[in-house]
Amino acid sequence: MESAPSDYAEQGAGADLENPDQPIFVLGGISLRDEGWNKTHSDWQNILNEYFEGKLPDNFELHSYELLSPNGDGPFRGDDINKRLQLVDKAIDLLINRKHGIHFIAFDKAKINTTACEATLTFDPKCPYLLGFDYLVTYINKHIKDDLGSTARGIIIFDHKDEHIEEIENIFHNRRFGGVAAHRVKWIVEFGATVDSKKNPMIQLSDLVILCVRRFLEIEEGYKNPPDEVKEYYAKCYGKIYGRLKKKTLVERQGNGMNILNDYLKAVQSTHKTGWKERYNVNS
């Protein structure tokens, strides 16, 4: 049986819908076949060892906000910005070269705050984390079914969020066992395999990818206006990441009344605008 684990990370201050510093929420991650994990892990360790010149800090954990803070923070404090950006490029290129899938959903929190959702759900659609998690279950289930073959099954691994654990368990139970049998999730065989991000570099890489997506969308939606070179850098990262999405339009959830949820997702989603590559000088 083929397995396609997916590692989730989030960016954007969760349920805080009025945080001016983080107007966009992104939830997403990386998917890989089980046999591909060891090679990716080994290659990533080599990249880190090269960056730190063979002196990887003890108990190192990649925090994307430290790597991409203006002056570097944590183990990256004081490091030249170009050196740090090269590490970001190598991380994203590693995922591309290893042919790992990337999946994410982004929301404009102002739209969530002002848009009603009348769908009958087992979770609060005003919570971006839960709304995104339920959507990615839909997305991954369809991706496995459509793209990975009839024997493929998936496992979701995510950085545990104690404040949402009960709601996540309810989503898992409802999607596997609730409602009409024809619309239940069948290709994801295990949910809620929560892990400590310190022990899972793929969670850390997911967080880096999702931070790059969030920063680009904050620019694209007009919330942030950094210098042009910063805009173009994050657009370049976004272009690479977007290229690894298997399904580039919203995957609609099936079932009675779910058209209401699908319309809500479309209304509150944050995504790029037409012509974004030309505006940011991104090569196709």
C-alpha cells in the first residue's frame, strides 16, 4: 500500500480575525510518499550543516520567522540576509527536486469577519484554522483518490494545537463516519497524528513554505507594501510553491448543503490576482 503523509503547518494568528499584523491566515503543508522521507531528511540535514559550516546548533529547530526576520533571530541572528535567503531557496528547491507535493489554503481574515456562513457544520467556520483544516481534508482525500492510484492511502501529520484538539477530533469523526456514506473520507486512513515540530523537520519545512505564501499574499492583497525587491522575492517563492500544487482551484466538498460551504470558501479565500507574474517579474 502506498502512503502519502501530509504535514500541516499554519501562519497567521489563528482565530484572531482583527490582528492588523497578520491579516492573512494560511494553513498547509507538504506531502510525500513514505519511502521518500529518509532521502529528503538526509538532504535537508546536509543543507543545514553546510549553512552552519558543520556546526549545527544543539537541538536545532527551524523557525521560519527567525530565519526571515529583518536582521535574523535565534541561531540566524546577525547573519547576512542574502545568506539566509539562499537557505530559503535551497529548502524550497529541495521540495521541488524531490517532487514533494505542496498544498495550502489561505483566508483573508477581514472577509471571514464580515461574511456569514449558513452551512450546517461540526465546527465554527469563523475559526480560520478549523475552516482550513476541514478544507484540506477534502483536498487531500481527493488528491489521493485522483492522483496516487487505487491502492494509495494517506496519513495526516500536524503540529498539535491544544486549543483546537476537541474540534479537530470532531471533524475527523464526522468526515470519516458521519453523513451519507458516499461523501465520507475514505482515502485518508489516519487523522490526528499530532507531533512535536521539534522532532519533525517536515513540519518545520512546511512552516517555512507557508510563511512565504502568507507574506506574498499580504503583499498581493494590499495589506503590506515592502520594497520592490522584497515583493519580487516572495513572488518568486510563491511561484515555485504554487507550481507544486496538484489542484489549483478550490476542491468542492460534496454532500447535502455543502454548496453553501463551498461558496463561503470562495468568498473568504485569499489568492493571487490575474497577471501577478508579470507584475512581480516572475518567470513561468
